[in-house]
Amino acid sequence: MSKLKKHPSAPPNTHSPSVKLLPQQFTNKCWIIPISLQVKIENSENMRDPESCRMKHEETEERDLLEKNEESEELSEAEEKDHDVKKANKSLSHSLKRRSNKSFTCSQCGKSFSYKHSLERHMRIHTGENLHTCDQCGNSFSYKHSLERHMRIHTGEKPHKCDQCGKSFRQSDSFKSHLRSHSGERPFHCDLCGKTFFSASSLKVHLKVHTKEKTHVCPLCGKSFSHLRCLKEHQKIHSGVKNYMCFDCGKTFITNNELKLHQRIHTGEKPYKCSHCDKTFGQSGNLKKHERIHTGEKSYKCSHCDKRFRQSEHLKTHKRVHTGEKPYKCSHCDKTFGQSGNLKTHERIHTGEKPYHCIPCGKSFTHSSSLLIHTKNECLKS
């Protein structure tokens, strides 16, 4: 023990009996005691007073809680930053990991879920329990707000409007994805091929290109799909139900996508522009077909010969040369044709129609080739 130093005035000894007393020669003196020994004595004294002990305990708890809160705040900040990065990336590896953790499987359709409550919510589709049903088309939903969003299909309501181009949307998530088309932001990327997307749903659809996963099968024709919504859209072809109506002309369509494409006839919208020339298109498929003219790409090869084609339709028509198939029959006689264009040309023999006119002389022809020959050889010479 370190040396004890005398203090000029010494109060009487008031220590508890539980404290180990100093030797007799020190009892009538007050000494400056090292801090470690003072703490021990103070704690021992406090044991006599329950209120003092409780207050000390509460102070210690508050101090511990304060330290925990500080640590928790630091951890939350770190987790928040990490979450922002993950949210921006939406990487494939995380998607596949989540998919592997789906341990709750529907016994009715085989769909899997990560959480039990998600499976229970999904089961309402099969049991019909607590479903909210649309009085327009009969579709049912697990939640009321889902039905309310669905009703906008029938009412045509589009509450979310883009202030940059004026386009309106039924759903807020579709609106947010659209805004990124103006800003150019593509925060969702695929780790396998590096392709980027405006929305998480687009990335999710794309991921199945890599996994080749098609779990949803049509019971009527056997066609399989990567997504349940795609299967549902496909099944409407079999049922013939046309829930999507154009409010400009009243025409109805089986799928929402068909309606969207049709509406561009009324609006004149052609959002797809050729990167090689100034030509624009209303459908992305038509743009792809057009761009093959510039690139010279011929992706469709005949299995019977070496001939290649830019479009699948042209390949189908060509294959009839090998198979002898002639699906187009004349309504006036028994003659059949492999191409619809040849049937139309043939039927003009029966109808007498001559749609190709020579402007200089007024003569008409059944075939465009006949007009061309006439123009070169006869009309110009005269």
C-alpha cells in the first residue's frame, strides 16, 4: 500500500462495520487515502443505504444504455450506407441468394416464398378467403388497395403525370421508372452481363434469361412462362376475355400490352428511333427488324437449306417451298397458295380488279410488275 499522508483536521470515524478498519493507531486521524481505496470504501458505505444503491445502479444503467445507443447509432449509419449501395445495385447474387432461401412452398401451385406470412397471403388466391373481387371482370385480390389500383384499368384513371412529357400512369412505381427515362438513371444492374435497368421489376424479368427458369405452365396448351402474370395474360387468349378497352375508339384487347401498342395509332407516338437513320417506330420489334437492314444481320436460317432471313415471318413463308404447304385457298376456285400475297394477286383474275394505273396513258394492270414493264417498254416509247 502507498504511504498515507496526514490531514490537518480529522472527523470522527463513521465507517460501517463491514469496512475493514484501519489499525488502532490511525482511528483518531484522518488520512488522504488513494482513490482506489476510496471507491471501495464509498461502495461499501452505499450498501447501507438502499436508495443510494438503487440510484448508483440506475446511473450505471443509464451510462451503459447511452454507450449502447451510441454504438447502435454508429451501426445504423453503417447499415444505412450499406443498404443504399445494395438498393442501387440490386445485384444478381443477392437475388439468387434470396431465391435459395425460399423455404415456404404453396402446395397448390408450387410457388415458393421466403416468409410464412407471404405464403399465407398467397393461399387466399386458392382458398378464396378474404379476397376483394372486381365487379367489372371478376379478378380477385388479397388486399383492398390492390383492387383499388386494379380498378384504374377499367376507369382509365391515371393520377401520376410526368411534368416533362405529359405522360400519365396508373401506378406510382411505373411513374418513377418512367422518370428515369428522362434522367437516364439506371440503378439496377445485372452482375452476370452488366446490363442496367430503370426498375427492379425489369431486372427481375431479365434475371430469368440467365437462369432459364420457366415454372408457370399453361394447362391448356403446355406453353411455359417465367412469370405468373405472363401466364395469366396468355390464358386470356384461350378464354377470349378482352378486359382492356381503348377509350378513343372502343376497341377491346386481351392484354394491356396490346392496348398500349394500339393507343399509339391515336397518339401518333413513335418512341423507338433508329440509331442509323431518322426513322421512328411505335413498337420496339419493328425497330429491331428495320435495323437489320442497316446491319445486314440475318438471324433466321432455314433448316432445309442454307438460306437466311432477317425476319422469322419470311423464314416461315420460305419453309413452305420445302414442305409444299399451301394454307391460302382461293374463295372462287380450288387453287391454293403458299403466300397470302400470291392469293390476293390470283383473286384479281376473278374480280377483274386492276389496282396499278399508268399515269401518262391511264392504262390499268393486275400486277405491279406488269405496270413496270409497260412503263419501260411501251408508254415511254410512245
